[in-house]
Amino acid sequence: MMDGIDREAMLRMIARLTEDFQADPKNTEALASRAQLYGELGDFRRAAEDNGRIIELDPEDWAAYINRAHALSELEEYQAAIRDYDVAIRLSPGKAVAHYSRGACYAESGNLSGAVSDFDVAILLEPENAAAYYNRGLTYAELGDFLKAAEDMSRTIELDPGQPDAYYFRGMAHRDLGEMEQAILDFDAALELEESYGLARYARGICKLNLRRFQDAIIDFDVVLAQNPDNAGALRSLGVALGSVGRYGEAMEALDRSLELEPDNPETLAVRGLNHASLEEYQLAVEDYTRVIALGQGDLRVLYSRGASLMELGRCEEAIGDFNAIIQLDPDNVGAHLTRGFAQTELRAHREAMEDYDRVVELTPDDALAYYSRGCALADLGERQRALEDFGRAIALEPEEVASFRQRALVYRQLGQPDKAVADYDEILRLRPDDTSASEERRRAVEEAGEH
């Protein structure tokens, strides 16, 4: 920013140039110099007007069109600026600045493909133009082509290695490509160049969160919040990280503060709902999930989470309503079928539960839990031989999971085959020597075997 002396000097120069122009109304040099000074002072409207007067005096002055376009761009009048760049390019083809600047206007006005085309031309005309690569990279990122975005940011860094923004945006491209470790290296580089670069530190924290490096993420979010305590996004992310390491009270404080700043943020409400559920505060969790859904932002995960919390409250009929909604939108949603089956089982609607478990087995034939759950439903229906088959499949898929052995042993005893039950209890005790329940049930099975 200019200091007061520079500003006063510029105003005096503008006054002299005004006198020159009044003395000679065709003095385009005076107008051009005054327009430049107006631009440096941030008075882009007057800069545009002075360049307009030059164009009236000399309609072939391509530089005046470019300069007026620059001023109009600063005023966010992008379509008018584009028209001026069009004329400048027609009058003097091959000017990289005109293509680069028009590309920037296209990008600002949403014509991303037009922006890329102009940046391409600018780069052909000036292969060492770091700004053209940088802005084309930003545009590729907007188009979702993160690989090309990263490539352009790499070229920008080669040409201008001291620019922290290039490292930051290359890091964002790597993050969007799922390359979290590489992204972190770029955010590190950005922070080395500019230690107070809050966006880079926050983005690095998000990558660490995705890598489940929760303590490292907490450190980054704490620094971001020290710089800006009212950063609602950082507060939300800090809440996620704290909750992930079991610091639920601190997580709740961060999430509550985030919601004070953004009361209707659906992402934060959903995260707080998960945190309430972790604290077994299921009613509060349901209330947060319901707010998300009322805001029209409830995706399938929120419906599922509310359904799961409703089940914990014993409100299985309401939970089934949420799982029904999920299945209507996503008929192959394994989690919804499985958990709806659990809810039906709680309501002793075993036939309905069986339909869900059948569907889960069909969708995930290698899922031990699906066979185990269906086996339990079959046992409740009295179809013990079929239940034994499902428990056997579950054991084959997960031979170290004792629940299937335990349920199969129970069915064996119901069928009058306690010797087979004893073998299952032996396997449980091999896996868990301190399982007192299995020891007691084994003793009873041995007694039952002696009675036969």
C-alpha cells in the first residue's frame, strides 16, 4: 500500500496532467499517464474513463483497449473487459498479456474452457510466463482436472520458486488426487516460505486427519485457531480430531463454538451428532442429525447415523424408517439392510429380518457378519440346521471370531448334541483363555453330554 507522501505526489502529478490535457484536449500521452496513476491509486473507474477518451481520439490504440480492460476487470465488469481484450487482440495479434488477461476474465465469469484456451495461447507466446501457468492450473482445478492442475503448479514453481501460493495449490491438487503425503510436503514448503499461511496449515491439518495422524492434525488446527479464533472450519476439524482420540469433552467445546459462529452448518451438526453418539448421548445425537436433515443436507450417512442412534434408544420402528429411506435411495446399501435386520430382530420380526440378512449375504457373500446375523435369525425361527450352516460359514470366513462358535454351541445343545458344543467351547477357550462365560457353558455342556 502507498504511504501518504506517495499518494500526495501522485495527486499532484494528476493535477499537472489534467492541466496539460485541458491545454491540449488531444494529448493522449497525458491521458495515458493520468489513467495509470488513477489505477495505482485504485480509482479504476477514472482509469477506465481516461482510456476511453484515448480510444475516442485513436480507435486503433490497442494498448488503450488493454488498459481500459484491466481497469474494467478490477471493477469486476468482466464482459466489458473481454470485449476490450477482443478488440486489442484484433488490432495487435500476438500479445500474450491480452490473452492472459482475457483468460482471467473468462475464468472469473465462469467460462473455464475459454480461460484455458487463452492461457494456452499466452503460454505459447511467452513460455516463461509463470502467471499464465499458475492461472491455468487454478482453472484446471476448477474443472476437476487435478493432475493437470498439479503439473501447471509445478511449472509455476520452476519459474518462480518463491511463490507460496503455487505450493499451496499444488498441495490442494495432490490432496484432491488422494496423494495426502505429497500434499503435506507442498503445504510444508508453503509454510517455510510464509509461516503465517493459515490456509496451508489448515489444509495440512486436514490431510493429517485423513491419514489418521490425529495428534499432528490437532497441533495444526490449534495454530490456525491461535491466528484466528473464529475460524469455524478449523474448530469443526479440531472437534473431529479430538473426538477421534477420545477427547470428547474438548471436541464438544470446539464443535459448540463452531456452531455459535455458523449455527446451521450441516457438516458441523453431523460431526457433533457423531460425538454425542460416542458419549452415548443418543437423544442429543438424534436431535443434531434431525437438524441436518431439516436443512435439506442429510445424506445417506446422516440417515444411517440417526437410525443407529434411534436403535440405541430402543426406538426401532423409527430407526427402520430411516433405513427404509436409505434403501429406497440405494437398494444395495449393505449397512442399511444389515442394521434394519438388527432392528427387525429387536422387534422379533424375524421373517423380515431374514429378508434383510438374505440380501446382505447376496451382496457380500464373503462377509462373516452377514452369515452370523442370518444364523441368529434362523435360530430364533427354530430353523436350527440352517442356522448351523450359517454359523459354519461365518467361522470359515473369520475363524478367530468367538461369537459364531458361541452361537453354534448353543444351537448344538438345543439339538441335543452337547459333545459338539463342547468342541466349540474348547475353541473359544483356545482363543480366549480367560473367557469365564465359555468355561461355565462348557461345564454345563459336559454335564449334558454325560446325561445322554
